[in-house]
Amino acid sequence: MATVNKLFNISVFQFLAFVSFSFCNSKPNIVFVLTDDQDVTMGGQLPMVKTKKLIGDNGVIFTNMFTTSPLCCPSRSSIMTGRYVHNHGAFNNSLSGGCSSKTWQQKQEIDAFPTKLKSKGYSTFFAGKYLNQVGNSVYYNYSLSVNGVREKHGDTYPQDYLTDVIHKRARNFLDKRDKSAPFFMMLSTPACHGPFTPAPQYNSSFADKQAPREGSYNKKGDDKHWLIRQAIVPMPDDTVQNSDDIFRRRWRTLQSVDDMVEDIVQTLKQKNLLDNTYIVFSSDNGYHLGQFGLPYDKRQLYEFDIRVPLMVRGPGIKPNQTSNKIVANIDLAPTFLDLVDRTVLPNVDGLSFRPYLYPDQNSSVPLRDFILIEHSGEHVNDVQGCPGYKNQGLNNCDRHCVCEDSWNNTFACLIQLQGASTFKTCELMDNENFVEIYDLKSDPYELTNLYKTMDPKQFSNLQRQLHYLATCKGPQCNSVPSNLLK
């Protein structure tokens, strides 16, 4: 049996793995489709009509699915381990920030949920982007590691277009898999991450679309932390045009994912596998295009960057369900193991959301009414072309010196249901000790910071819970001690 590091330690731009075992196939199969940077608040799911019909309409659509970090590697590390960022240690996308570091491989990767599935007799298949330390998503001109063998790809369609390569390899796995074993298949697409390269047949799609203008689009972020206040509002004309172009291209890249999902579902049906297969669709983090004047990226504490899609269909799940329960990426790992054989993972921060998939069978479903969001800002000392920002610790700056990340964009947030309201309480680790609080029910676009007007006792209550969660570990992350709620 391959060790976990042989399975997951990578040294090139993308990653593909094929592992087979021979066991009796009495357990359900799982197909997990993970997109990259797909938002919810800007309508990121709208272009995927076939995926919604085949997965969402045939199962459960979750409306309160959160990433516990609005950045690729920390989020993907949480997906793999079921742990918050402060427990798995991958704080940002860099090797020095813990992404795919030796420590992560030796202490976290060994507990990743695919290794647990392997031990239970599953054939496992992974295709696409794994973490981030080896490079971001690209669509052409990349190298794959196929079971440790380097495979170079150029820029010819369709044989080199990465989403289609993932699609083809997935079909091949389904054709050649060990039919005596259940399987887990993870398809981790480059869409809709930059450089936003669509397949040629979709180059002209959505020509009349533009980034949504409602809510916080192109609005000055009043009473917000410094990184938001430095944005140029109204945005320069070229920034607006570029954001609109990115919006269209992002939707175009998702069309190939939509095609892949349709074909995989049909293949499972043809092979008489669909009725015994869970299909899960989600993304690693959200995205923004002009919100509060930020041109394009993620990394922020606001809904557009932390709210992500989640759709699930599978054996016995009733169609056309919508759930407003709070779930997060740390819940995926324990859910997969729960769906397989009711295994309860003891050393994870997340909870299985299996009861939410079968609400009729679970009259007293446990409700977790809070979640923690964390981010550690990435930065450089000298931003080229922006002399006014020398030694300011910024990153991801555009030609107008509007920057998307900084050392002081380091924060922890508590999202907490309180009666009819949902409060988001965020503390930033900056020179201002800045605090932002929003009532997401009455103010979904997070335009009004309530910190200065909130009852001090109410703030103290929220703050105690936030500080507790920021250091929690394992099962203690799913309940707050009653003495902290007073």
C-alpha cells in the first residue's frame, strides 16, 4: 500500500493519482467535484444549469455553506483534514506559510480523509489542483504528476485543456476501476480561477453579461479596516472594464465543468452506479469583482469571499431540498466518512452534515449555530510601481496600486446565529485592533459596521466566543462553554 506522502506529496503544477484495492463493493461510492474560486453572491452558480439540475435538483442545495478561510491552500487543507487553519497550520499559499510544507505532510496529510477511505477498501482517484504551493490553476502549458511520473502538456485543445483532461481521466478511471471495490473520485478543476481561460467553443458565451452592480459594488467601504479604505472608489474605467471581462470569462470556464458533471452523471447511470453514488459539488472559496472597490481576488472577511456553493445528491436523499443549516468546508471530511460506514473522526474540528441530508430520519438534528473564519495576510515589503506603499506590507496590487492583501489583513471572524439575526464579528490583528460587526440578515451586503453602536455586553459575549473558537481543537470546536455565553 502506498504511503500517504507518496500519494499526496507533489512537485509539479497539478496532480493526478490512481490507486486501486480489491474489496467487496458493499459501500457507497463518492464523487466530489471541487471548483476553484467559485462565488455565490455574484451568481457564480447560475451558468452551471446542468449541474444544478443533475445534483442540486436531485438532492440538497445548502444556502449557508462557508469556507473557513478565503484562500486556496488554507481552505483545501481544511477540506482534506476537517480542521481549522489554526490547527492544520497551512496559513496561506506559500511554503513558509505552511502550504504543503514538510510539517503539514508529516502531521496533517497523514490524517487526510482519502487515507481513511483507502484503509476502508476504497479505490481512490484524484485529478487536478491539490493544494497551492506548487502553483496556481492553469488551463494550458502545465505539467502533471501522474503517480509520480511527470507528464507535460502544451496549448492544444482539447488534449491539453486541463478541465477536459480531468474529465477524460475520470471517465477512464470509471471504465478501468476495480469493480469489486467502492470508489472515491475527486475532480478538482482549475475553473473558475485565473487566468480564466475558457474552452474555445465558449469564448463568446455570455457576451452581454457584466459583474453585478448591486450591493457593495463600487461603493466606498466606510468604517472598515485599512485595506478596504485604501481602495479607489469610484473605480477607474479600465478597472470596471477588466472586472466585467473577468466575470464573463469566469462563467465561460465553468461551462466545461458543467459538461464534465453531466457526462460523469450519465456515465454513472449507464454503469448502474448512480443509485449507489453520492455526488458532492463545492468550491474552495468565493470571489469578488468590484465589491467595495476591490478589483478582483478573494482573501476578505466579507460574504462574497467566504460563502461557497454546496450541492449533494445520493442514495436515499430526497430531491428538491434546500437547507439553511450552517455548514463549512471542515465538515466535508467527517461527512464523507459518516456516509461510508458511520465512522466518527475523533480528531477533526468539523461535524458530519449527514443528518441534514436525511432530515426525515433525524427529528432531533444537532444544530451548530456558529462557524469560525480565519485568514493570515500575505505581503511583500516593496510593491513595484507603487512607491507610496514601500514597507507597507502589501500584496496583489493592480496598476492603480489598489491592493488585495496585506499583513494587517489578518483576521478571525465568528459567524453566529442569535435569534432572528446572524451576526458576523471580526477582529483584525493590525495596528488599529480594528473590529467589524454585521447583522447579515438585515444587512446582507455588510454596508454598516455595528461595532461602535453595539451594546457592550452583546459585543463582549460575541468576543468571548470568537476568542474561544480561535484556539479550539477537535470536538470542543462544536460547542461553546455555557460560561462564555453569559
